Amino acid sequence: MNNLLVVISGPSGGGKGTVINKLLPRNPDEYKRISTYTTRPRRPDEDEQGQYSFISQQEYDRLFVQGRLMACSRVDGRSYRCSYT
């Protein structure tokens, strides 16, 4: 099997989620969304099945120490990472 990683990148509010939400239904057996963890508070319109998994800073630090996270960023003092496990 060949695997291709596609990265959709852009500024906050730039439409990344819209593009991803259009691509995923086209071929659900091939397109997968990675798990993205954040320590920021959940917004009123967000749920756990959405773009982020909301975790505490303590849980984030534990996953980091275990080497289970990649693609680090910090925005407004909050941590964001993607999981590859």
C-alpha cells in the first residue's frame, strides 16, 4: 500500500476545515483526519468528534514525554500537537 501525507495549512479562519470537510467524504477509505490535541478551552460550537481532542496540559505533557506527539505549536499560550499513534 502506498501512503501519501497531505498537509492542509493556513492561518486561523483561512478555510482549512472547509477544504478538509469537502475532501473526507469523497473517499472515506483513503482520506483520514489525524488526531489533533489542544489544551485550549472548547468553544461553545465544538465537540469531541470535531477537529480537536481537548486535553489538560498535564495529559499533553504525559503524551509528549511518551513520544506520542508530533507537529508542535503554541498559539496564545495554548499547546497544539498531532498524534501519530
